[in-house]
Amino acid sequence: MAAIAAILSSIPSSSSSSKFSKYQSHPSVPPPCRVVCRGGSQPPPPVTTDFQFALHDALDSSGINTTHAREARQNFMSQIKRLSSIEREISISINRRVDLAKTALYIAAEDDSLISHSSVALPVDAFIERLDDLSMGFCTNNSSALKSSPEMLLDSLEKFLYVKKGFRRSTMKSRLEPRALYLHSVLTHRSGSAVMLALIYSEILKTLRLWSLLDFDCEIFFPHDNHGLPRGYHKQKSKESDHQHILTSLTLLEKILRNLKEAFWPFQHDHTKSLFLQAAHAADCVDISKTFEGSGAQLASAKAAQHRLDRGVWTSVHFGDMRRALSACERLILLESDPKELRDYSVLLYHCGFYEQSLQYLKLYQEKGSSLQKQASNKLSSLEEDAVEKLMIRLNLISMEEGWSKPSHVRNFLGNNSEPW
């Protein structure tokens, strides 16, 4: 903290006339701390990847401008490249190398651009300021709690966040509401998923640490049920069972993207199957005699899903959005945490008619996920690998018979405009 103090002391007194002057009656809160907490707004260095993704190029070919989407993806990549093997396992409450809030906002910025087709990019910096203002608001209104016990400080923080500011967990029954999955929307509407609330909580804790206002080892308890709220606790007084509720930087990003992937997956007719099996079933790559028995309603829903696919309808409110499902898959692949993401991306590309790329990613999955295939012993894993083999056979046949021809409905679903949230 000595380095931070030195930086603060070197800032000219002229900063007192800035927007932070309203906090100067509280000497425990350094007014210009936003300068320390966040870096400048210079563009990130270029990041290269070996993965050749389909989404942005396909949208460009359909006449949709992807400038903002590509910029947001580049910013996302510039953050996750800092995820070393050590950084991946660091708790979100103490992580400093990767700006998780900005990373989450870059995810939102890309999806916003994909769906809204706006000529203006999502204002990431403005929402970063909202997060900083939350931290400042807590400090200026709870100065006595900052000098009290760890338990009282955390209790004051949770009352500030969940009572005074009204942040609450989204009360969805079956599927996550899209608005609860994007950080900028949660900051606006104050209703979000558990992972978004945990991210906001962690950002306040990190700011308190930077300001030398948190002098104990604080951790965040992440709830695994459907109703609990993320809460802080004194780690030195914790139980061993609390450790399984700690979110690491990698786990948080995975949860954000998998929530999006699940919410926008275009095949929602049978929740007893994995996402991949739902898509494989829609492609007739699953032997129905070996799968779980479905009700008449599920079978009718499956037929309706296939009918939507044939007509190029991909943005129904209750039946997913192919563009955002593809973007979630591509970013999960960039995290390089689970080879199964290659397989899931492949089956989406198949439904889009990008057969050559679908085959490439399916082969890549079989190369990288060979150890997983050998360990597959349960019924679900066996069904998935059977479906992979059938999809592989079909793609090879298409390559020989049709020369990678694409169906006419590819343009339709990519160009279909819908409400972004």
C-alpha cells in the first residue's frame, strides 16, 4: 500500500476541483482514487489467436457492421491473456491483474452490438464509474463501520448493497432472464444473477483494499442455491467447508459465459439433456431409442424447434438466440478451460450451415478431449460421444457430396433484428 500512498501524495492539489470534491469532508476516502483504481482509456494492444471463428465474418458477409463487436472482443481478449495459471486460481476478492468488471462489460458490449446494431458502442467507462461511485458511496456513508470490527464492516456493506441500494437476486423460476446476465444492465436495474452480484461485491472489496480501508483477509461466500446472496466473511474465522464457495477469476468468467450460453441456446425443448445433446437431437444425431423418454409436449416442442431452424428463426424470446449463443461459445473457447466447448461450438456451426468449420472444431475437440472421452463412463457422456461420432460421419459425407454448400437460411437468422434484452 506504500506505493499507492506515494502515488496519491504526488497528485496535484488542483484535483480538489474535480467531481470528487463532494467526498472531501471524509478524509478517510482519498478523493482522486479513481485514477488509481482504473487505468487510462488507451486502446489495448492487439491480441492474436489461432482460432478462426465464424460469427463476425458471417455477420459482415450479411451486411451487418461488426466494428464495435470486434473491438469489444479484442478488449475481452486483452484482459483474459493476463490469466496465467496462477491468476486463474486467485479469488475474485483479491484478484488485481485482470479487471473482471471491464471484462464482463466487454462481454456485454459485444452482445449489445450484435443484437442492437447500434452505431454507438456500449459506454463501458461510464459503467465503470458507476462501480466506483458505489464504493465511494459506501465509504462516505459508513465511515464509522470502516473503523469497527470486520463483522460490522461487512454487515454495513451488505445493508448498503442489498438494502439501501436495493441490489437483489433475479427471481427467475426456470431460465435466467437475459437482463440479469449483463453487468451494465444489473447496475442499471439492480437485479441480477448471483455471479453478477458477487462481481459487484468483489469490486467494492478491491477498492477498499486499494484505499487501505480493509485490513483483514476478506473472502466472498458464493451461494450455490437459487436464492442466496453473495456475502463477505473473515477468512481467518471461516470453516473448511466455506472454501468450496470461493469464486476464482476463471470460475467467475466461466459462469458468466455459461449462463449466457444456456440462456441463448437455440434448443430448449428438453432440459433433461445437456445443451450439446439438445442440439444434436435437433440435428437427428441422437438415437431416440437410447435417450430419455420424452413427453408429448417435449416431442412437439422439438418439432417446433426444428421448424424454426428451417425457417431461419433464431431469436425467439423463449427459444434462444443463435448469435449470442455463438459469441458465448467463442469466448469460452478463448478461455481454454474445457475442450467440450469446441464440441458445442461445432454443433452450432453445423446448424448454421458452416459445415467445413464445424468439422474442423469437431476434430479439434476429438484431439484435445481424447482424455475426457476415455473417462466417459456414465450414460450421458456415452450418449454425447455417440452423437459426436454421428455428427462427424454426417459432416464427412457433406464434404464429399455437397462441397461445403451452405443453406439459404444462414443469412436470415444472422440478419434478423430483435430486441437486445
